Amino acid sequence: MSFNENTRVNAALFRTVTANEIEIDIGGGYSVYKNIPVDTTRNGLEVSIDSQLPNNFGLYGAYTHMDAKFSGTFNSTSLGQINSG
């Protein structure tokens, strides 16, 4: 959407569901990677504005709000029990 020829606003809604996401356990001088046994859901909104100002200056800003949740409870090697939601 354009307010005028110099300013543009964008907005996006998103939803991502990830299966088999990878957890990283860092400890003891080495890293261990393993799959998380539950799905992860991310819902969100992103808004940005881009404007060309006088004297060859520009202004850009963006904001993202995201809500991420696990679909169930699982045990993390480094963090212990992780609850859903």
C-alpha cells in the first residue's frame, strides 16, 4: 500500500508449523544436536514502512510480533522438561 509516491507500507500475517525441529545442547566442551519430538507452531504479524525523504535521505522501519509454541511436552537435555504452549 502506498500513501504517496514516496512512502510504502507493507503488512504480512504468517503461520509456520515445523516438525522435527533441531535442539542444540551445548555443554561439556561439545555440542549435541537432536530432533524435538513435537511440532512447533509460529503465528505472527510483520509491518514495515519505507519512505524516501528530501535531500536523498530515506527512512525504513519494521516490526514483527511472533507467538511460538510447542504442541506437546518434551525433555531437553540442557533445559529439562519443556511444557507445551
